[in-house]
Amino acid sequence: MISTKITKRVFVAIIDFIILSTSLYLSISVRYSFAIENIGFVSLERFLGVFYPFLIIIFLNMLVFYMYGLYDKMTVKIYQELDQRILSSQLLSSVVGAVIFYTIPLFAIAPKTILIIYIFISSLLIFFWRKSVRKIFKGSGSTKILLVAEGKELEELQQEIAQNKILNIQKVEALNLSENETLNSIKEKVENGNFNILAINMHHPKIKENISFFYQFFLSKVEVVNFADLYEEILQKVPLENIDTGWFFNNISRQNKKLYENSKRILDLYLSIPIFLISLIFYPFVFFALKMQDGGRLFYISERMGVDNIPFKLYKFRSMTDIKNKDIDSTDKNEIKRVTKFGKFLRKTRIDELPQLINIINGDLSLIGPRPEIPELVNEYSKQIPFYGIRHTVTPGLSGYAQIYQEQKAVPKFGIATDATKEKLSYDIFYLKHRTFLMDISLIIKTVRNLLSRSGV
């Protein structure tokens, strides 16, 4: 299988720490050179005097890197956005650092000047390092992969492997099972192309009925892997068109999750209750603004589908006109026209979602989980999308894995959006398979990034 091990990302984090520490040393040297008009490097003793209290800034810097996905698996998309992500993370780090320096007296020297120099130097070094890292980790270039599957997921994985310079695959080709490929044609393709990895859809009826045919490849130098596993490892989502019901029995379990569920519930309450109490500050302002606007209600209350298909009432600050005080039909694609100017502000700042903290405290929602849909859409999607109901085996979330990683332009907004919802489900199922307490914390951190950048869903 193609190597995308976490040890590589740990190594990148260690080098980041060294670069940020070196940037601090250079910043202090520059600062003291101007201060005492003696150009040169500062002594180790003087450096350590600043380094130890400055560690909080360095670790916060790395936390922001994490928020912006700089420790995620390096996909083509992430590499294309690398410059933007580094710039955004450095800008946020500078703001957070300035707040700390102005509020906490950590240093006896001019820390704000050092911070400015530090951000400048570290940005240059991090840019250079991150642009070079793919040359260090790229594959040997001797791997040749034959993909045997079907649907758009086949083309998607082939394109990702071909364009991902870190994977550095020498050759990747595909055979579409929907085009009546025979077992012999697959064998001929492997032999003629000298492929050393064969990724096949082991859930396809034609493959399942003849799985023993592929045993012969074990006796050669061809590694046979499940297409779904390779797709999942590289793209971090599940290929819905290339799995079957049996896949869920082997990969999704509702048992032995008691410790995780209890820990997650404690985390939900520990974070949501204080934030809810703080959020009460906004309630009177939103109330009076809505009353001045049209005299309507404070809350928009809609029914959503919860865990085990049990509906619940979800609370939001109302952002649309309150025509005749009736509930708004979320299946109407024209509902965006009913959003008021103040409602746009509430949505843009995410203030409209603050009342959902009530749902979290009640246990209807979790901080992290698949986003809940209205029952009418659930019924429709259950008919059109295989395995859709699996997302209701866990408590829905205020934010989720799909909200962090799905392309924003592909995110379903209003009405029926089957293709976009199917894409979202592939992320939701990946979360169901891999969810852990640490993964939830990771997604909470990255949700903060989305809120700050106003790119969340």
C-alpha cells in the first residue's frame, strides 16, 4: 500500500518546531543588534531567557498550523493552497501573539518588536521548508498502480495519484468494471504494464464471485489491495460506489464505544455550558434587532433528524423574514431570498447558530458529528442514496468531519442536492469508521479555523 504514515507528519512538526525556534533566535539577535549597535548573534544564556516564555507563542504557532491543515495528509488540494494556508496561519499567529504580549507581561525586553521580526523570518523559512518537503518524502518513483473499479471515484483516485507529487507514482492506469472488463483482460493488463500494485473493487459482484482468481498475484510480485482501502487512505473519505453492505459489518461498529461516548458527552458539556453562558450576552441585542426589523420571533425552530432516527427541535436565531409567523420550509431553494440584511450578518458571523448550544446541553446534538437534516430531506435521500441511514447511528453534530474537509462549493445548501449530499455522506462514513476522542478534539480545533475564516458550513 502507498505510504502516507503519520510518522512523516510528526517529523514535519519536529522540523517546524526547530525552524520556529531558530527564527526566534535570529529575531532576538536582530533586535539586540539594533538595540546595542553590536551586530552579531546573542549568547545562549540571553536567548534562553526569552525562549522559555516564548515557547507558548511557538506552540500556539504550531497549533494554528494544525488548524489550517498543515499537518494533514498532503493532497493535491492542500499543496495548491499551501501558500495561502501558511500566510493565513502566520497572520493569525501574529494576532494571537500580539494579544498575549499586550495582556501578559512575560518579557522584560521589547517583545512586540521581536514578534514582528519573528513572524517575518519564520514565514520565510516555513515557506521554503514546506515547499521542499515533498522532495524529501516523495515516493521512489518505481510504483505502478492499476485501479480496477467503477464510477467517478475511479477517475477521482486516478487523478489524485497522478497529480500528487509526494506519492511520486511512476504510472497509474484504470480499468472500469462497468465496461465489461473480463478477468483475463485484467490479468493481461497487469502483466503487460508491469504493475506492482493492483487495487480492485473487492465488493463488486464480478470480483467477489471470482476472488480466488486473484490469489495467483500473491505468488508474483504484485500487491493486491482493496480499491476502497486505497481510496480511503489517500482521499480520507469512503468510496460509496465501490463498497457494499458487507463493508459496513467489517468497518463500522456500534459496540465497545461506551468509554468514547461518555468522554465525548463530558467534553460537550465542559465546552458548551461556559460558551452558552457567555453567549447570553448576544440574546438581548439580537432580540431587539429582530423586533425592530419586523417584530417577529427570536428563534427559528425546525425539526431535525437525530440519533436512531428520533426527531428533535433545533434552535437558531431567526435570520429570515417571519412571514405570518410560520415555519420556513428548508426544502425551498428560494429561501435564500427571504434572508434579511440583519440575518445575513447573523449567518456570516455564525451568531445565528449560538442557540444550538441549548441542543448540545440537552443531548440532541454533539459538538462533532454528522450535521442533522430535516426529516423530509432524510426520507428523500434515504430513497436515492445507498447507506444514507448509517449517519443516524450517532448523535449529530454542530460541526463535523464533512464540514471541515468537503469542498465548500460542493456543500448542499437548500433543497434537494443528491450529488452533493452523497459526497458529504462519504465523509460522514469515514468519520463513523475512524471517530475517536482525539479526532473529535482535532475537528473542534479545525472548526475554530473555519469560524475565523468564515468558510465554515
